[in-house]
Amino acid sequence: LTDPREVGSGRKISTSSRLIDSGLLSPDEMINCHDGLACGGGRVIRDDHPMGVVPFSEAFAESSNIAMASLADARLEPNASYAGLQRFGVGKPTGIDLPGENGGILRPVARWTGMSKASLAIGYETSLTPMQVVAALGAIGNDGVRMKPHVALEIRDVKGETIRKFDPESLGRVVGPETCKTLRGLMEGVVLHGTASREGKVPGYRV
């Protein structure tokens, strides 16, 4: 709740969802990953898993910084990018019913540099608390609706009577249901044949 940090590649999920939801990208589109070394937004960007021209789904599975940064830099306008981050709850508290929550860090567009779009796309120049991350990623599992987190369903008095009930509360739609379905497929690819293929698989479960 209290300690925001850079989320790194976790940010690629929301970046991809915004590109796909806006009709600016499809999972089958061929993307040039420049064999693992490229310049994007005025900075040198490297990939741990060098690739050439591959479908975006493969670039996503291998967590390509180059693919994500170059796509965001070329196709997302700063104000649209900022609004998309806000919809995912970046830069503001979730409102969870616990004290001391930190809102994280998201600088206004006026303070962005030429590197910001590319950097933000791969998880830099912004910081989130773990609670913000859970709430944001939960929206992908919830067909695009981000929910306010709670720690209790209800509060009862000593007689067992309910004195306060915490009903589900939507914080707004971040992307459309079809986009979320696509993203869940892309995320599963990370586990099946991407960067989490050795650590992420759980026998008998889809992850």
C-alpha cells in the first residue's frame, strides 16, 4: 500500500491493451525487433531475447522492450497515453479501506521528455504500489472493468448484525472485453512458450 516502485515489464500489459483497444495493433502484425538492439524515443533499448521480424504475439511472449517501446512511441499520442495510464489507476490511490495508501507516481504530460512515451511503455518513469498493480491487472481478468479493492465483505457488531457492507464498486472501464480476451491469450503465451515457460507453468491449470 505504501511503497511505489517501477513495475518494468508488467507495464507492457496495459501498453499492449491500449494499442489493441484503439485499433492500432493486432497480435498477428509483424514487428521488427531489430535483433535485440535499437533506438526508441531518443534512447538505446535492448532485449534479453534478441529477435528479428516476428508477430507481435511472439514479441509479447518474449517481453520485447524494442517492440513495445517503438510501437508506443510511433502510435500513441502523449495525451492519449496519459489518459490510458490514468484509466488503469496509475498515479492515484485505489481507495482501499486501509490507511496510508500511496498514490504512486505519474508525471503530467507537460513534464514528459522525448523519451517518455517509449520509457513509460516498458515500465519506467512511473511507479505503482503492489496494490495498484493488482487492481490494474485485475481489470484485464474482469473484462476491462477495474474494481475498487476491499479487505472485508462486511462488518458485524457483537450481536452478529451487519453494520456496514462493502458492495462491489467499479472504478471504470479501462479497455473493452474483446481486448481483454486477446490480452489474456497473449499473457498465456508468455507461460506456454515465452519468458515464463520454465517457471510459470502449473500442471493441470491454465496460467
